[in-house]
Amino acid sequence: MNPHSSKSPFSTSELLPQEEMLEIQRSKGELFIGLPKETSYQEKRVCLTPDAVNALSQNGHRVLIESGAGLQANFSDKDYSEAGGEVTKDTSKVFSCPVILKVAPPSEEELTLIKPQAILISALQLKTRKKSYFETLSKKRITALAFEFIKDEFGAYPAVRALSEIAGTSSILIAAELLSNMSGGNGLMFGNISGVPPVEVVILGAGTVGEFATRSALGLGAGVKVFDSSLTKLRCLQSNIGRTLFTSTLQPKILLKALKRADVIVGGAKGKNRAPVIVSEEMVKKMKKGSVIIDVSIDMGGCIESSVITTHDSPTFIKHDVIHYCVPNIPSRYSRTASLSLSNIFTPYLLHIGEEGGLEPALRIDSGLRNGLYFYHGILTNKSVAEWFDLNHRDPNLLIF
């Protein structure tokens, strides 16, 4: 079979035996990191806090920050310069750094500013990308890592988990706000007040969002019911919470009974490509007037049929007498906490890359970091991206070793 046919990930030379190579001693690398200001709609987070910049500069790395990059998260330019960072108003200068660190993926305009052979570390947000984005990365021979694909030593996704923790906790805080009279709710308060029946919360999905929503709701004294299609996930959630609570697999009769009594629904169910629709519009019609739906999985299509994407400026709408909150970027509502959380993840990785003498040696020894790689010197290395956009890809293990 011709190795070049049918999008084979192997070239002829890769199929031949190779000579053994000894690794020479690594010398510590010095990184020059550019931290641009986020331009994506309602993106208020920043990848590095001033404390993180200080830790990097103390280890011999340079960080160039675009003026105002941390303002939305309440970090001033003065905070960054005092921490050892360099602040500039020149956007093109920041994008000309060898390493670019962003929360949202760069726009088409920002891609033109990135220098060839640069390293890009950001989210990928695959569903919002166009084929031209990957073609530009290829032309510029860019090495790109998506932080939502990076795995830790336990095989978990630290960035996804951190942001899901924030989304889960905040879903209950938002629901508590929306139930009050001030927000047009039916005047119910979270909190187990003596002699008053507690607020009933139904949580769809027993993942990280579900777990942290459950923790917050229980902490505020609500009655909680958790539904998921996976018995293992329900068991893990109960074990992590450390107490028994109402859990059920997705049985329509039991779910409908719970929805009729619910004051709050938190939709945190995720799917591989699209979130599964668990609650139909007919089920929503049977809910109590003035109850609240927080659809956290709206960024993947939503798990409640009546959900429609909203923004932080106009976050809610009322349908079938039920208040819907469907903002896809909930962690941006708590930009400082989210920035601190992301910074905690990025800083050790950047220090690790520096200690190993650069990104390539770090990728060679760290399979979790390698999992985040989707472009290597302009060559697509991620299978799911390749399948989604019908592009050729290569196995990163064959390119790096």
C-alpha cells in the first residue's frame, strides 16, 4: 500500500528503521512571552496574573504585556511592570514575540501579526474555527497548543476542569440572584430557613459542572437532585461530595416529576460533539412559573430544548413563564477568579518548558503537554481537527521523537 494514499499519517522514511540517537544534556531555555489584550466579544480574562509574571521573570524569562491586557480582571499595567513584566501599547510588538499566550484563539487579523515559526498557546474552540484559520497556521509554520486538550499526570484536563468548577459554582450563585424579586424572580431565597421548604434544584449531568453546582446548592441548604446517563459518574459525584443525595439515571418519568417541582434547573450535560437534549420544550411548559433554567452547556448547543444563546449584557429571557440564563462564557463573569485559575495552570507549564530548554524537549518528555499540540511547525497533528475540517494530519509522536 502506498503510504501517501488515503491520508496515511506515515511517510516512507518513517516506516523504515531509524538509527538510535542519544539525547545530549539540556540547557535551560529563556522564553520571550507575548501577552496580548483579548479582543474577543466579552472576553475579560487574562492568562497570567502579575504574580505569575513575577515568577517567570525571576526565572530568567521575559514577558511583554499589551497595555490594558489585565484591566478587565482588575490587574493594572503598573501591577505588571512592578512584577517584572514589560508593558507596551504596540499590539504588533506583542504579537511578534516567539511565544504568544492568549485565552481566546487569535482572530484572522491577529494571525497576520504573528511571526512565522512562533509558538501559540490558547484555547482552540474548535466549533467556532474556520478552515482558513488552520491554513494560515500551516503557511506560517506555527507550533500551536490548545489548553483545553492539555492533560495532567492523572489523565485529566486541568484547564477544562478549572473553568468547569467556576461555571458549576457560579450557576447556583446566578440562580440565587435570578430567584430574587430584584431580578423579577418569584422571591425565593436559597438557604434552609427554619419551617420553610428548601429551594428544589435539579442538576443535569454529573461531571465537574454538576459536582460544583451540587456542592454550592447543598452549601446554601437547597434540596438537590442529580441526573446523568452514566451510573459511574453519579457514583463518583456522590463519593466526591461525601454524602448521599438523590441521584437518578435519565428516566423520563422520574425526570419529569423532578422538573415539575424544581425551582432551578442547571444544565451541565456534555456530549462528544453536541450536548444531548435532555429536557424537551414540552417538559419546560410543565415547570413552575418563575422557575429558573441555567444552561451551562449552551456553548455545546445546550441540553434544554428551549435554550437560545444570550450575552452578559442581556443574559436572560422568559419562555413558557420560565427564566432562561444561557450565556456561553460564564467564567468571564468572574474574570479575576478565572484569570487566577488559568494562571495557576499556565505558570508551571511555562516554567517546565523553560527548565527543559524549550517547547520541543518539553513535548518530548511530557505526553500530557503533547496531547495539547495541534500544530507542529505548520503540520496538523490533531486527529479530531483533521476529521472535522477534512485535512491531512501527522502523528506528533513521529514528528517529535
